[in-house]
Amino acid sequence: MWLLDTTTYKLVFFINPPGKYAILSHTWGDGEVIFQDMADLVAAKAKPGWPKVQGTCERSKSDGFDLVWIDNCCIDKSSSAELSESINSMFAWYRQATCCYVFLYDVHPDIDLGGLYNLHGRPLTEALVSACVQFRKCRWFTRGWTLQELLAPSDIIFFNSNWKPIGTKRSLVILLEEITSISRRLLGNSNLIFSAPVGQRMSWAATRKTTRLEDVAYCLLGIFEVNMPLLYGEGPRAFMRLQEAIVSQSTDLSIFAWTQQPDPNDPLPQVMHQFRGIFARSPMEFSRCTSLLAQQPLFQSKREFDITNRGVRMTFHTGARLGPRIVLDLECASGTRPTRILLQKFGDVYVRSLPEQANVSEPPNLAADWRRDRTATAITIPKALPDSESRFMSGCIGRQIVVSYDNIQQMLDQSGDAHLVFVDASSQASRPSLRSRLGKIRMVTRIFPADESSNMMWWHPFDLVHPRHGRVNFAVYCGYCQDYGVAELWCCLVHSLSPLGRGQRLAALAHRFHSTTDFQNHDLVNKMNSELRAHMTSRGYSPGATTGSVHWTEYLGPPHSPSHTEGVFLEISRDLDCDYIDVCYRRGY
């Protein structure tokens, strides 16, 4: 740690901070005096930023300080190791300083806020009102780095542009609370800020800016008691790493209490972000968390979660639902409203659904859900979703699908986990008989959200009792592929008389899965996916490729017959918000 001698203006190095020193807080301007300038005081004094250094040293010396720390000239930024150590230690240096001087270059020399402390209920004078208005507009309250410089020191003196003191942290605490939305209780005791929920601490930086994108995260390290290596050039990834570091050592779920905010620099409409990962993109998304309060009892066991290469993994009770979504209680509240977010399953992961909401009402059937399902489930939520993935998920889940079997139509619901839909055309059906030209059909629909490899969404096993071939097992496999982030439907029809071995195996697998009661039989699903990918690849297509709507038809006829005289065919059509799949039987094709 380098400190500046207030008499000689020489830099002095300390391995550990000394017992007594002053420290400066300010906003950077043009012509600042930097570390290398201090080797030549004649040149340093010629720079526009020298009066600030000189004023700091003179004030420090008059207050009895031999040493002062000024960030612009006490950090050797040419050394990445020293820069990293300084940024990771900066909160502690401000906290250990005997006194912090805040220099406000944009406050007029005549401004004085000292009268605020002695009002004792009397109304503000016109001069004090004008002074408060100018104080609120200070650039110092808009910068990211100055947040920790407000919170960490116990003793702060504010100075105007003429180095005249205008008030202290204690005398201006009510005004500071109004400007920053930080409780005066926390402003008065830096030890208490770590008891505030993580989401609330993030909200303090929601409107603050930094010159470098990475500094949005780096300026918050001390406020969350975490350390990180500095990687300038990583851009927004720095804020993602900050959240990972917080989650790795905290059980505070309020870090997930952010809400999606419109970004004026985002070229995509907000509707394209119907689904998000579990982490926020910037502190701005915590702007609604200023009044968060923790609800978790002090000695109750905290929720445990881990960071993996796929996202955040936690054990969670999935009984509380709102339609197809599950409700995650974040164990905090904004005022009297509990903070809850929505998750929706897609493949074997969950994603944040409706990210613009964080105060979801309590599900009406919450108590019944808890009584019916008390099992805790381990779930994985991606840290972030690329825009293309979010649009793809919106396309898959948001579109309606109608499947028609010989004019017997069934609307498919993709909103839940695997379930059954019956259409039975046999004369023995319990429901009114449905006669079909295909013969006797019993169709079972399994809806299974897409995985990363094949994007298979659902399949339909059904039987056809044919006069010549007898009972034939059919299966329709359907799903979506991405075409520049847009969901495009694909479909594949197989049956047990297929001349291709994989087609026969796929038909058998679909019927085998129909007979099992384990909807989450991952081994069977993985085998089905593997066979499907191999089958489709042999037909000249790999699932997930951006080829648009594709479908395959296998014919019902003699094996290897050059002419297909009869068959079951697939036809795909689409309108604005619905996909149609028609399975029909034809003769004389």
C-alpha cells in the first residue's frame, strides 16, 4: 500500500496499512496526477489535477495526519498485480482510515449544509433548500466507485470546490438516506451493511455508472466481502463472476430477486426475453429491491446450492405451482409482499420465466400442493441464457400444436411435464365411438421438454389394425430446431414394419415408454434420443441444424417395394401462432 507524505509529497510504501492515515474520495476528471507523475513533482504540479492533491495534503496535515491515500496517485496501474490487490483491498482501506475527505468539485464555494444538523424540527431556510438541491446533483452520487467510499468509512467530511467543509456523514445522514435510498442505520455503522440482504445491497448500485464495464462488478467486491481476479476486457462477464462468487459463499436467495428492466441499448424487443437464466445482467435489475427484508429465521437451516458448469444447482420443493411454472420463494419480502420468482422446466433444466416479476402472488392451491408432494428435488438453473436460446424457448413453449389423426383432432398442451392424452377410435372405447378410415387407433401423447442434443419435444405412439398387415405399431416423433433463434417444427413417422431397423426400434421404444409409469426414466429417454439422432442422420438430417421445417414419412407396404401403393403420411402446416400435424392414410400413392 502506497501512502503520500503530507509534507514532502513523497510516496511511502507499507506492507500493511498504518494505524493512522486520512483518505480521499472524489470523482476523476481530466489531467489527474497519477502514480508515475509523483516521481517528478515539478511536472506533477503543472497538471490540472494537482490542486486536488495539494488541497488533500494540506487539509490532512492541518488535521494531524502525516499520511494520506489518494487513489489516482497511490496505485501503480502499470502493475496488474498491484492494481488487483488495491481494488480487492480498497473497501478495507477506506474502512480502516481514520478520516475520509470527500471532495465535491461541483459544489459551489458558498454552499454550506452545516445548518441541517441544528434545525431541531424548524423548517429549512431558502439557502439550505438551494444547498440541498445542489448537493443532490453532485456527480459523486452517480459513480460506482464512490458507493463503497460512502459506506466503509466511519468518519466522513464533505468539502465544496474551495475545500471548505459543508457537513459530515453524521450531520447529513438524513439527506444522504434520501439521495441514496440507504438506511441511516446502515450509513451510521459500516459493520451493519453486511446484514442487509444481497439484493438490497445490489440495489444501491442500480443507478450508478462506471467508465469501464468491468468496474460495475469490481467496485462492489468489498460490499459483498468477496475477492476476484481482475480481467479487464471481459465486459459484462465480470458481473456474472461477481454473482458466482457471492453464491459460492452465501445462502442468501435475494440475489435472485432481480427483475428484468428494459435496456435502451438492447436491439431485441423485451418480449424476446420471456425466459432468462438465474443471474441478473447488471445492478440496474435490482432497482426494485431497495426495501427488501430477510424473512429466514436466524437459526433455521439455510438452503444449500452449488455452482456447476451448467448453472446453479439447488434442492427445492417443486410442489408450489402456478400453471406450468413452479414458484421459488426467495425467503425475503419487499414491504409486506413475499418475494417469489417463477421457474419453468425445459429439458432437464429450469429457466427463469416471466423475469419482469419478482412478487408473485401465493398460489391458491399452495397448501394442497405441499400436502400432496413433500419431496425435495435437485434442480439446475442456467446462469444465463443467450438471446437466441430465450427466443427458441419462447417459440417452442409459446406455440400451439394441433395433431390430426384422420380428422380426429387433439390440441396438445406443452406446458407441463410428461402426461397422457387419449384418442381411442375402437368400438370398445368408454367414450362415444369415433370411427376412423385408418382402422382402430389408440393414440397416447407423451410431452417431454427438449434436451440440448436432439430438441425432441414429444412423441405419439399409436396402433393401427390393418386388414392385411394386422396390428402395426406407429410412433410420431416431433420437436423443434433453431433457425436463427426461431423455433421450426420437425416431425418423423416410424412403424414396426419399417425396412429400416432403427425405425422399428424407435416404434418399439415409443410403445415401451407408454407402458412404463416412470415419466423421468432418463436411461430410456437417452436411448430414444440416441436412436432418433442416428435414424435422422441416416436420412440426411441432424437434429438442431438450422434447416427449417422438416418431416419424414415411412410407408406402410411390402419391405423394399419400389412402389408405395398405400401408406401413412405426415403433413405439416403452420399459421401465425400454431403448428398443424396431419397424420393420414392414403391408397394409390
